[in-house]
Amino acid sequence: MSIRLENISKYYGRQVVVNNVNLEIDNGEFFVLLGASGSGKTTVLNMIAGLIAPDQGRIWLHDRDVTQETPQKRNIGFVFQNYALFQSMTVAENIEFGLKVRKMPKDQRQRRRDELLELVGLVGMGNRMSAQLSGGQQQRVALARALAIEPDVLLLDEPLGALDAKIRVELRRSLKKIQRQLGVAAILVTHDQDEAFDLGDRIGVMNYGRLIEVGTPNELYQFPKTEYVASFLGSANLLLGQVNGHEVFLGTHGFPLPAEAYDLHAGSRAQILSRPEDIDLAASEADLSGLPLGKGKVIEIGFNGPNQHLRVELPPIDGVRAISPVAPYGIPGFVMDVNRSPEQSTSLPIALNQPVWVGIRRLHVLSHPGLNFLILTDGSLRSQSALIQGGYLARMAHAQVTILGIGPDQAKIESHLLDARKDVGSGMAALNTESAPPPFKKAVTKLVEEHPFDLAILGWRPTAGLDQPEQLLQTGEQHLYLATKPTAQLRKALILLASGEPGKDNVIFSGRFLRHFGATATLLTVLPDAEANDFEMIRVERFLKDGQKSLARFGVQADLRIRQGEVLESIQAEMKSQEYDLVVLGAPLPDRSGHFELEGVIKTTLTSVENCSFLIVRSHQLQRLQDSFRRI
Amino acid sequence: MDLTLFQGERKSGLSIWALRVPVLLYIGLMILVPLLVILQDGFREGIGELVHQITLPIARHAISLTLWTAALMTLINAVMGLATAYVLVRYEFPGKRVLNAIIDLPLSIPTLVTGVMLVMLYGPQGVLGNFLANELGFQVIFAPPGIVIALLFISFPFVVRTIQPVLMNLDLAQEKAAATLGAKPWYTFRTVVLPNLLPPLVSGSLLSFSRAIGEFGAVVIVAGNIPLKTQTAAVYVLGAVESENRLGASAISLLLIAVATLILLTANRVQKSWESRYEN
């Protein structure tokens, strides 16, 4: 193992720039960190080199813990985007710099310098000043300088970013050749997909400080796990289908569900990816070589290189929703991108507005379903908390967001929604706004019946009462997040589990949710004095350990805590002992009549625990235990 | 935004001379004519007399005192100005902006006032001056150290302000690269940073030197006007003018002008050669 990163995090103020990154890189591997600017990829590279110190986590180079070591001691070759050649030195002096520092004798130094000049193809240029070289040549010198010290690993920070397209491709080729020849492990940071696909043995995709997925170029392109990677790499047709048993349905056609899609329960929605080249177009349904989706109309034709690129509009299919590409306003169904080879274009010429049959030749089900958040606002000061926290949560969790503005004055609420878009901030996976007149419950019900959500976010204070939270939990299937203050931070959560409660659903959702923030958790159960015997203690501990394991599956570290005594007092004591940003509570689904009331522990916790937000997770399994809740 | 006055290229017409002629006349009248007058005046009685005036013992002493105090000041200013610029550019600390603004203050304080301030501080009545004189036997005021301190004060901004922009433009990545190659901070400073700062350091130092040799106000207050002891060249010129020794005044003035011009040319040269080396 050349490089190992263990739970690396970096914060600038309250902003997390690198969020709990874990990564292992093999000897001789060429690894590419791919991400948009501001995704934290360069920070990761700087932390490996020791130029930036991580706030959390450990860094290992060749099984040596270097977290505390200075860059001077790490023996790393670093190539910068803007070359960073020493301007006052010649090419030769630049290359020899690291050797001189290592006090290598002059003749050896010169021999090594000549070898390197040859390796990077700059023989005879040793006496030039760096300013006399072209950009491509300068970067070759920078590479030679980094390789001169025989580094354990080579780190390349967008080394080709500042070069012309043609030189970039040329240098890309020699970079790979040299890396292979020397067998040195390399990490290259880039935002250029072509570069990543061309160079990487494996690629890690980063966004908002998180390493979202790691895999070979083919794995990430053909079999991505997440919506972000699916839509970030190449162009993607992403549809939302329905899971039923071991099949996933697009309309009436079922496909086998891949085994790794463990998160998907029966009845839940699944994201289905089909690349533009996997879409088949034909003149009739019988001619389709894939699963027929329907008869559509060509609305765009273009060429990228020899391939034909089309966009087709399709009528709506019952139970299917499109995530990407987004259908233009006014189209009731959805649109799909299609790529056709020159042979395909000649065997079936297609003109604009021509009706065609559309089929799917190959599809892939994403095993990590994206989250879908609903943020509620009425323009009040309290709603501000929901917008700010909701924006932060959605950005970190890559959730799609719908902001629902509820107010009697349509024009006023529409203008508020414009401001709200600004408040939640940029960098959203997808952001919609809706407006509706009061009453609150009717507006929410109408929306959640059309689009299911995973989480509703409501600005709330104990003085606001429990009416709105209860109404939100009476309808739909979403969990509820009560944002109590306008600050965006989620570092530590307290998960309350009633003794004896199966608690699987709420622990799993907590894990699914918390993993996005690099947050840690404490699992707390309170035993009333009367039940606090040894037998009960062992049982509760085993139960909490199961929860800990479930959270670990999502990479969320959790402490276990069992407290004895009165429930509310115990919770408050725990809140005092550490700074929690969030309290997670489990709640049952409403009964068949739609009745639901916040009561018992939940009610007292909500109304008396201060200074943190609440996540109320609804659980099928809690249904049966409603009585036991009333008892406490 | 220097294009606001540009109205397209014109090959002919009277108007192209409308601005040039007055400006050229202005420069000639303001700078060249006075220089020519003093040049003519200095050589009025031949080169022999000019040399004689310069080599008179009192004049010689004044000139050498001027040159060595200015040189010593320049050396100190070079080192401290470099350090100040580095701290101001590379480090963050509270009050940095205020400190950055203070650096230009010596340029706007009348040098006479500078002299008065220093006399108050280092003079026999001042606490510091009293301590230095009585406890350490070190006289500052009415002695060469006072001249050096006064010159340091008035020329402090020159080195700092010439190095600062170069250092700001110097890519931090070079220093980072040196670190990853194993170089310790001081080694990096010497081999990577300093060579880039040498040209502005040299030209800034030369500028402060040429500013210092002509200084009058601060020096005359701090050092007094004691021939063969604390009288500098500029002060000598005043004395010569007052005693109607016109030739002596012109001769020493010409020498000061010659030194200043030479230094200015050298500073320009250094700057040019540096630019051609790195920015082609």
C-alpha cells in the first residue's frame, strides 16, 4: 500500500472542505481524483504532501504514519498546476535542487539530472532559464524535478490544466508512460473527465469535500452507485422506477434488481441509469433491440465527432419520473439523450420531429438512492432556519430539494421564494420551488402525494407548538427535521432509542443521513430505575451494539451510552455532557385513521431540550410499540 | 483604464503636438534648465577650481561623512526593509494594515520635524538619550549615529515598498515546491526567495542611498553644523551659499547631483537586466 488516508477531514472555519475521506492507493497505481473546483480534491493532495494539516484523521505513506511529519520528511514528488519552477535557476539547477538538499555528490547529481532530462524529453535544455521555455516544457521540468528525488509517491495537482489542448494530450501520454516506467504510485487531481478516464487506473469522484465513489473508469461509467457520479460522468438518462420484490419496474416492464442495491426495500423508488449509447431508436416497436419505452419524437439533432447526438421527447409513463435530463417546461413526459454510431445513423436516417420508437438496450440500477428533501417556508423568521439549515443539509447530502412556500398572498410568497433560492445557496443537485395557499396541512398533503420525499425540513421553535410538526407527520412518508436555529452545522448527533424498541429503521436512516456530514453519533438508551437490573443492562447493551454496527456500515462512528433514571433528566444530562447539534427521535407512522400525535418522550424532549435541532424518524416497526411509548 | 484619452491613431495634423509641446517645454524649464545653470556655474572658473573646491578639507570631510553615513544607513535599511517586507507580505497578524500604512509616514512628515522628534528622544534632555550618554557613553545627537538614525527614518519606505510588490507576485508554490523537495525554510529563503528579491532590494537600497545623501532638514537639526565634525555635504552647501562662496556651493552640488544620477542609472540598469532575465 503506497498511500492510505484514514477519516481525513479539514475545516476552514465552520466550512468543511474535506469530509471524512478514506482512500487506499496501491503500489504503482495511477489514481485520479476527479471533481469540480471547490470539491476539496486539491486540499486532499496538499494534506498528503504535508502542505496543509488535516483537522482529523491519519495519513500513511508506505505503512508509515506521516500525519505529523513536515513536507520535507515525506519524500513526495509534487507537481503544481502553474509549474512553480524556481525562476532564478536554470532548468538543470531546478532538477538538481532536491538532490542538492540531500547532499548528493556533484557528479552523481549531474548524471541523475541528465537521465531525467532524457526521461522527460528535454535533452540539451539544461542551461535554459525556465522563463525561456514553453508551458509544456516547463511542466516537463517540474516533473523531472519532482522525480529526481525518487519520491515514494507522485502528486500531480492539475498539471495539465494550464496547457493548450494539443500539448495537454501529448504530455498526458508521456506522463502515463513515465509513471508506468518508474512504477511510482501517483495521484493526479483534475476536473477534466477525459484526462481522468485516460490516465486513471482508478478514479475517485469528489464533491463538496466528500469522496463519493471510487472505481475503475469502466465501473464508474457503467455501474455508478450514486446519482451524482452517474450524472457527473458523461451524459446520463436517469429515470426513477419502482422496486417490487427482486425486480425494478419501468412502467410495466420489470428488470432484475442488482444484489448490491441492499438499501432498496419493496415499494421504494429506484434510480435507473441508461447511457445515451444504450438507447435504441427504431421505426417500429418490432424493430427495437431493447426494452420498448414508447413512441417519441426527435426534438434535437447534433453531432459530436462522427457520432450523432439526438434528444427524444417521450410521453409520460405511469410510475416513471425523469431525473436527468430535465424536461423543458411544458413537456408533459420526459426527454432522453441518444448517441448513435455512424453505422446506426446510416442504417436508419432520422430527421427532426420524426416519430421514433425508443427502447433501452442496457440499464443499471443505482444502489445508493439519492435523498429528496422538502423545505417548508412561510417567509417568517423561523423559516429562515429551515432554509439555511436545509440548504446546508441538502448540499452536503446531495439531496434534491423542493422549497414549498405557503402563504395567502400568492405574489408575496413567489417573491419570497426567489429570495429563498438565494438563502439555500448554490451547489444543489436540483432545486425546485412550489407555492400554495394555506391551510398548511392541505398544501403539504397535495405536494407529498405527488412527489414522495425522504425528509421535510421545518423551521421551528418550542413556542411555535406541535401543530405543524404533527401535521407533517400525518401525511406522506417523509421523516421530519426541525431546524431550531439559522446556523448550518452538523457534527454530533444524539440518537435516542427507547429500551426494547427494535429501532432498526431509525438507526438506518440516521446512518444514511449522518454519513453525509462526517458527523459522529451517540446512541442513548435510558433505563428507568425499576428496570435497571443486570439482565436488562446486558440486553440493552447488545441492542445498542447492533445499532452501532448498523451505523458503522454507513461509516458513521457511534458511542454507546446507557443512563439510569428519569428519561428527560437523563437526556438533559447527556446534552450537557457534550455539544450535540441534533437529537434523533423515533416516531411511529400514523394509525390507519390517519391519527397521529406527538406525545410521551418525544413531546417532552421537543419542548424542553434546547439549543439543538431535531430529526424525527418514522418507523414501520414502531407501530406496534406505540403503547409502550405512552407508558413512559 | 489608460485608454480613456486614447482617440485612435493619427498620422498627421497639428493636434498631435497640442499636448506634447507644452509638456516637453515644462520638463525642460522645470528640470533641465536649472541643471544646466548649475553645471555652467560650477565649471565657470575651469575644472581645476572645481576640483579645488571639492578637495578643501572641510568640503572633503563633509562629503565623506555624507557618503559613509548614507552607506551605513543603506546597509541597515536593506536588511531591515527586506525583513519588514517579508513579514508584511507573508504573515498575518493583528494590526497588519495599520503597520502597513505607517510605513509611508516618513515620506509625509516634514524632515525638519523628524529631526526635532529625534532630538527630543535622543537628546541630552530625552530619557533614552540621557541613558545612552550617561550609562553607555554613547552620544547620538550632534554625532554621526544621529545622522544615521535620521537617514534611516526618512528613507525607511524605499526598500520595503520596492520589495513588497515583487514578493506579493512571487508564487508561494515555489516555496511549497522547495519544501516538498526537502528544503528547510531558511535554505528555501536563501536559494529560492532571495534571488528573486535581489533586484528590488538593490534598486530600493540605491534609491534610499541617493535620497539620503541630499538630506538636509533632519540632519541639520540632529547633527548640527560643526565643520570637520558633523557637517554633511548638504549642510556645507547651505553654509557656502550663506557666506557667498558661490563656486563652492555649485561644486559640491554638482558632485551630489553626479552621484545621485549615477545611482539612478544603476538602479534602472538593475531593474532592466532583471526584467530581461525573467520576463521574456
